[in-house]
Amino acid sequence: MSRSRKPHAALYEAEAEAGAAVTEVIAARQGDHAYEVRVGPGAAAALPALADEHDAVALVSCRRVLSTAFGKDVLARLRRETPLALVHALPDGEAGKTLAELERAATRLLRAGGTRRTLVVALGGGAVSDAAGFLAATYMRGVPWVAVPTTLLAMVDAAIGGKTAVNLPAAKNAVGAFHPPGAVLADPAALRTLPRRELSSGLGEVLKYGALQPALLDAFAALGAAAPDPAVIATCARMKVDVVADDPTEHGPRKLLNLGHTFGHGVEAAGRFSRYTHGEAVAVGLAFAFRLAARMGRVDGAAAERVEAAVAGAGLPVRVPPAIARAAARLMAYDKKRAAGGLRWVLPAAVEGGWRVEWDVEAEPAAVEAAVAEISEARAGGRAGRRAR
């Protein structure tokens, strides 16, 4: 059985083509919880006002972000204008998303006098928002939090929607909770000092939105490896906000946002959460999803080549070494999206003029095995894409 949902294509396409820098406020809702996603220059300036109703503020970030000019500016603002009680630096990247690091952060927050009226501020990329959000979800059974994303990946995806989690050694985001933030403040100034690899990683999630809405794919692919302007960030953020509003806890259309993530999470785990960034793994996962769909006859090979060309143009991988591909296939058995009958996939299906994406799709093991073999091949003839490191 499969299900599908068609986003508001015309609106999103017009915004993606607008190309002008904007400061935009997007109203988000998850059940009874409403919050704002602010995208544009100076968005983080709203932090002091958000902290006014709280007894204390706990800043959770990572060492790399706190060493940047943007991180220093945010920290100085919090010290100057809010009751800042704690600054906690997680290890950089996925190393900060463990149960041991969660315990360390919660213990420091407790010793700093954190109560249920403490506001947690997550300043960083997707790993920081995942971990800090889960700290907020679990500390004293839940405290409010605000996300200040500093990577493209977090601005368009990870910081929005309230998915919070830490990893287990064999599985990405295996321990977590749905706990939406009180606000998301996305200031593109944070991207100015972002390492090129992290910027490309974020483009993996941007291209996921393009694959979900084919009318956007070419416009997003045209970005190449450059940082998108605020209009593109806002377009992606609104797409996620719209999907999450219909399905806050991922029982229906929110599953569409997992396009590329089933095999992608396996790739991350196979690389011990350090060899590949999340966006790199999602990029490989997108290529895999379209190759699997082509194997199943759901789309033709041209659709798969189109997606792979877009991914490669962003400087992202479309293939992995055979050992990684085989390990990723094994690790998919731990994926959160599995059901009693096996894995449920998010895959494209051909329609006139392109494709639509469906969720809860079953795939024959033989088709999956063939796609795994194909995604690990270095095909001759200068294919569209590059091998992953």
C-alpha cells in the first residue's frame, strides 16, 4: 500500500524563483502548539524577547559554533540581555548526540539551577538542535526551547518540526521525542563562515525538497554548491511547516520528509556517524530511492539520472564503496520506519510530466538488493556523480 500528497507547487515555485533576500515570518502549528519560523537577517535578535517570560536561559551549542563570530555575537547578546544560567558545549557533530552526552548536559543544567521555567536555546546545526531539543523534551519531563540554526541543513529541516533525538551505536535517532520548539530563528549570516562541506551537506536536504516537488528540482539544482539566499531557505522551511502541520507525529504525510533517509541513515551508521555528514548520506539515499523505484518500474531511468545530476552538481555523492553499501543495507533493519512486515519506503511514482512521492511503499527484497549493488558500482563512462569518500 502507498500514499501520496501533493504540496502547493505553484506557490513554492514562485518563491524559489523570487531570488531576493527576504525577512520572512512563517506561522507553524503542531497540534495545539503554535510557533514562528523567522528567516532573514537579524532573526536571532528576537532571543531576548523570547527569554523574558522564563526564569533562566540555558545555551546548548558546540565548540565549533561558539568559536565563530556569529556564535560569539549570540552568546554576548544572551549574557547582556537575558538571565543566562548555563553555557553547555556539546562535542561537534554526531558525537554530541549520545545518551552519555545527554546525561552530562542534564546534570550540568540541574547543577546550574535549571527548573521547568528554564528556556533551552539550541545554537548550532542539526546535531545540536536534535540533542538540545531532546534535552528540553526530557529535562523535568519537558521544558521550552528555541532553535537558532547555524547550518543550512538545520535551517531548512532539522530545527523545524520538533523531532528531537540522540543516536545509538547501530541506529540514527533511535532514542527521541516529538517536542516542537517555541521558535526557530534562522539568520543566514550564520552561513558565512560555514565550512564548504557543511554547506554542501545542507544542499542535500534542499534537494530532497526539490525531489519531493519536481517543479523545484531544476531551480534548486541550479544553486550548485553555493549558499542559497533567504528566499530558498524560506521556501524549504515553509514546505516542511505545511507537511508537519498536517501530521505532527509522522503517521501520514510527514513520512514524505524521510525521502532518501532510509538508506541514508544506514550509510551514516555504516560510517560510524563520522565518515559522512547527514546531508551526504541523504544525497546517497536520494540516489538510492530513485534507483530502487526504477528497479521496481515506478519511474524510468531518466528520473533517476535527473536526481543524480542535481545531487552531483551540489558536490554531493551518489555512490558509496561496496562495503559501506552492504553495511548500510544490514543496518536498515534497525530503521524507525520499519513495520511488522518489513521496511516501508518513501519512493517516487511516475505521473504525467514527472513524478509524485509516496510513503508506506513495500519493496521486494530482490529489488532492494539490486539497488544496493547498483548504488555501490563505479559505473564507466563518466557518470553524473562522484563516489563518496
